[in-house]
Amino acid sequence: MVVSGRSRVAIILATAFLASVYIADWNRAIPRSSGFSGINEILRGFLQPDFSQDFLIVAIKATWTTITFGTSAIFLALVIAIPLSFVASGTLFRSAVARMASITLVRFLLALIRSIHELIWAWLLAVLFGFSPITGVLALAIPYSAILARVFSDFLNDVPNAPLRALRSSGASNVQTLLYGRIPMVYKDMLSYGFYRFECCLRSAAVLSFIGLQGIGYQIEVSMQDLYFGQVWVLIYFLIFLIVSVDWWGSKLRRSLAN
Amino acid sequence: MTLAYRVNDVSFEAEGNKIIQHVSLSVKTGERVAILGASGAGKTTLLRLLAAQIKPNTGEISLYGENTSDLDSGEKLSRYVGVINQQYDLIQELSVRNNVMAGNLGRWGMWRSMLSLLSTIDSDIGTRALERVGLSDKTHQRLSRLSGGEQQRVAVARLIVQDPLLIIADEPVASLDPTRAFEVMSLLHNITSPTDKTLISALHSYDLTTHFFERVIGLRRGEVSFDMPVKELSKDDLEKLYSVDQDD
């Protein structure tokens, strides 16, 4: 029987799914009896969010902390990722050997870095720096720079060849072809993806607080422990507002660049 | 008169297809040569061989005495040959000015090219080139806002800035209406003829060929079918060139 590559992948995925259904311990999937009253509490919090002035100040401070973590991290990630993406794209080298070597080596390194989740990076870095802001920023910036560099390098590679050939016929070197051809052709995609990753970074920054770093996640955890669901909802609203704002800002910037 | 090209028994094949077969010809400096032929006759491949973008499998092309197989893209080649194609040659996201100034890249180092993207250094030559093609009012517009005919004039302005010894044009006006086509061909003619630059262009139009060129080469299935002064070109020759073979 001949099986195409795509159906082979489909068969493997289907088998894995069926196996997981069989292996799963379904007895544990039944909600706890206290779970239903918990949902009740959460819903009540949703209907009565805690908009008291004292708590709003706490929420704003937590949001601000998350913003500073996320923004510093994405900024650092971009500073690292952009030059790395040039190397990972292999477009800077003329000789085929150097090109293949740089693509293979750098991409392998990038895969290595991004296969470790930011939470694990945070644990590893906490050993070095303790639970300090620098741990938080680096834990986000390191894997994010690897993700950004990989995707940017794909963008830089997947551009039409004809305009690049024309630039080379004007005497452009590989660096000049990058500057005048590849980057202008993809910078809008880079910006778009960069903003998407900024959103992800803010979300991750919020979650990082669970391991003891300040921010929205930390406050959610504190309020959860006290079962103040009205406060939890306010914090979630702040988080949603934050992500929506970044999305709005990104689209606005893209539109202004399109004109 | 010095020779721009000496092409000696050149063949080129890709993926087992013989695209160019045993072509020999020479082109003198300052000549204006039209290359005619049906689609798939090998015009683009021949032009890319002449521009040293690809190298012949057998035979030799000498460009001002240098074997094109030894010439790689870069500053030196860009001083010999400038290339203009049907379309897709320019960077849509850059301004008109930056597209034109890209003609300087062979002469510029990295820092200077970077600076030119950000500021307007050395703009004189670009301004003059845009004046010559009649687009000085569009200097700071994004290229994608220009029409097809205007974009092709920007490509000509880039060639003016690059200032090569000869220009290779691959159906430069194929996607333009007759009026725009005539305008762009006139521009190419004007930037080559007074300075004795060589112009080699693939074309589809008999009228443009007879109006702007003095020599015509007919290409059929990768071979030179005829090579003669334009005055001698008859409609009969053309019909034979574009006719479909019985055995096809």
C-alpha cells in the first residue's frame, strides 16, 4: 500500500489521539464536588468585580510591572534576533559552503534555545540571578529572540528573486542586496510578526509572575488564594485590555506604513 | 571599432533541455541589436548569458576581452553591463529615489548605501536621472504607487545612474501599451546612442525593431536563424521565425 507523506502524518496523529484516550485516567476527570461551588464563586466575582480604588491602584501597579517586563524583554529579543536572522538566513555569504554552514549551525542553535520554554529558562536563570527582574527579562528575551530570528530568517529567504537579481546586476554585494532588497520587501511582515510576539511576550510576562516575579499573574495568584474572585476578574480585564491595546497599536502602525 | 562581445559556439542546457545551441556572433561597441524570436526560442537565456548571470556549458563569451565565466556579479561587471527586464525589477517598498540610487551600489560601500537609505546624500545624480525620464515630481513617492510605464522609466533612471558600457534589455516594454512602449524605448535609445553605448534588446514588435535598431538577430529553437541589418528584414523572415514547425 502506498501512503503519501501527508496521510502518514495524519495516521500517526490519529493513532496518538486514540492511544491517549485509552491511556487517560478518566476517573480523575470527574469534577470535584467542591468544584461546582467554586464555579459559583468565580461567576459571582465576574458579576461583582472589585473596582474599589485601593484595588485599582494595586491592579494598575501590577499591570505596569508586566508591561515593563514584556516591553524590555521584546526589545532585547529584537536587538538580538535581527542580526541573528541575517546570519541564519545565509544571505550574507557568497560561497555556498559558508552559507550552508551558517544556516545549519545557527538554525540548530536557535532550535536548541527555543525548545526550552520561558518558564524553564526562568528557573534556570533564577539559579544565577535569583528571582530578580533581570531573571524575568532574560527568561523571556532568550527564547523569544530565537523564535523571532528563526521566523525573520525565513521571511528574508522567501522573497522573489527577480528584484534581487536586478540589484546584483547594479553591482550590489550581498549586504547591499539585504539592505536594498530583502529587508524592504519583508519589513512589514517582520513588524507584524514582531507585534504578535509582543502580545505573546506580555502574556508570558504575566504568567512569569507565578514563579514569584511581581506583575499581573502574581496578583491573580494572591487574590485566588484569598478567593477574591472579584479581584481576579479585574486583573483579567486589565490583561485583556493590555493585549487588545497592543493589537490595536500594531494594526495602526501597519496601516500607516502601508500608505 | 572595439568589440563588446565575441560569442564563440556557445551552448547552454538546463535540466536536459538544450536551450541555446552553437550560437556564435559578435557585437561591436555602440551597436544597437534587436533579438527576435518566439516564446521559448531562448532569448532570455541568451541575454542572461550575455549579462554573465549564467555561464555557458560549452563555448565562450568574451565581454570586452574578458571571459564571462570568470566574471561574477559585482562592481566590475556592473560597470560593463546594465540590465533591464520586462518587470519585477524594482523594489516596490522603497521610494522612487532609493530605487534609482541603487544604480550606485556597485560604487558604494556598505555605510554609504546605508546612509543613502536614511538621508538624501549624493542626490544630484539621481535627481538628474529622474529629470531625464520625466519623473522628478515623483522622487519621494513609494514605487508601488507608480504605474507600470512610470516604473519602467524608474528602471531606466537606475540604469542612467549605474552608467554601464552596455545595456541588455529583456522585452523591456512587453507589458506596456504602444504609447508607453514607444516612450520607454526612446529613453533607452536616448541614453545609449549619443554616448556610443551598446544596446541589446529582446523584442516582440516589428515596428519598434525597425525604428530603434540597426541590426536584428532572429532566434529559433536556441539557434541563430538570421543575423542581418534591420533594413533587410522582411515580413517573410518574421513569419518564418514565428511559424510553428510541422514536426512539433
